[in-house]
Amino acid sequence: MTTPQSEIDVLRREFLESTDADLFKFDLAFGVARNIVEYEDPDLLGQFPSWVGDMVHDICDSYRQHSHYGIISNLGEADHSEMVGKLVKLLDGRA
């Protein structure tokens, strides 16, 4: 399955092409990771600059090291372990 172009366009427009793009690097990487899982589309990484792929792989490395993945913000902690576990399997299956 491939990610719909409309999803790619949103990620590009909202995060990559924003005037504050430097502030949204992690948001873009996490959005790409989420779409890779949702659409089972590891090739999506090729649609974005290599630094996005590096950040997605960093997310995977953190999951491998800690066996979980959460994000802490001013709203509290959100556990994304299930999604990142699927991401790791999709990207490892591609290697």
C-alpha cells in the first residue's frame, strides 16, 4: 500500500515548507513515521530529505534500546510504543 499523495502534500506543506520549518522537524519525522505504519509504506522515506529518515531511524533506535517509545510534552506523556514497534518491523523488513 502506498501513502496517498494528499497525505504527503499535507506533511510537506504543514511542516517542510513552513516558514518555521526548523521548529517542526520532529513533527515532520513523526508524521512520516506514522504514515509509514498506517499505509505500510516504508518507501515513503524516499519522498523526504535524508535528515527525516535519520530522525525516523533515531525513533526506531530509541525503541530498540528501551523497548518502548513515549513522548513527553506539556500535556503529559503519550505512549507510542505500539506504533513505533510496527515501524521498526516495517523498516527492518526492508533491510
